[in-house]
Amino acid sequence: LSLKVSKSSKSREKKLEKIKKTKVPLPQDPVQVIAFIDDPQKFAIRLFSLLSAPENAKVFKIRESQLRAMSLLSKIISTFQLDFDSFFNWASRFIRPSYDEITRLLAIIASAVHPLTSPELLEDLIRNIADRFVAEHLNEEIIVVGLNTIREICARNPHGMTETMLSDLCQYKKMSVKGVVMAARSIIQLFREVNPDLLPKRERGKP
């Protein structure tokens, strides 16, 4: 639309300014570009090769760049439910409380989990997180992060949890720290819904 505005016409100038200031409303549901990837498996392999190759360490030297690439790969894996154990095995090397942006990293790893992720892989992943983050001698904030991450993983795929591990995690509801208690109870509540038989009998609640 083009308007021929005369310099002497103030009314038309005002209309033109109003048109310039008009903002086009953004769609409520933005288009998911990832869903239009032609060959997600091939794309994921290429991205992972770029991300994990030692010679590309300089490319991802900045932590933000590394996390963004990991986040993209995680979304592709979960969206297309890819069999991509290599990503989890490689990302597990960074799972430690001292890692910068550890909460964000754990969220990225958890978001890559989907219903078809290998139970054996998930069992190793959960054990790794529990060993490094869920121990009574650790800071309460670290324990909460570990418990919440384990819950998020199990909410996406509960088949990596073992009866022994779940029993150990349930014990944290007895701690005096409110955040830890709530995180442990959230795991208990999740398994009451998805697999109550895995819980200790006293934690299964009323049917």
C-alpha cells in the first residue's frame, strides 16, 4: 500500500505515520521449524559430529555456543524419537556440580529423553546423576537439582528407574530441608501414577 502524501496535507501525514507504527500481530503458535527437517537422523549425526569432534573445540569454546548446539540436538532427538545413545554418553561427561550452567545442561539432557530411549541407557544416566548430585553430604540446592532432573527424565520415560534406586530416592523425603523433601515427594507422586509397584509398599498410597 502506497499513499501519495502532499506536504500541505497534515491529515494524510498523520494517516501515514499511523500505518508506519502499526505492528503486525505475531501468530500464537510459532511454526516449529524442526518438524520440517527432511532427514532428522542425518542432520543429528552431522550436528553431533561437529559438536563432539576434538578438532572443533575452538568452535564451541564459548559455553553458550556449546549449550545452544546441544539444545538443538536434544530437541531433534526428542521430536523425532531418534535412537541416539551417543549423545547421552557424550553429554554425561559434563554431568558434575562444578560445570557452569549445570541446571541448564541437565535440562537439555532430560529434554532429549523420549518413550523409545533405551532403558539401559536411562538407568546409567539416572545412576550417574544420583551419584553426583543426590547425597546427604552435598549442598541442598545440588540435591534438589539432581532429584528434579531425575523426575523430569522419568516423566518422559520411567523405564530406566530401578526398584533399589527408587527406594533410595524416597528416603530423601525424611530430610529436614523443605526443598529436598518436596523434590523427593514429587518423584514418589510420579511413580504412584506411572508405576506404583516399583515403590516401597509404604509409599504406594491408597488405591
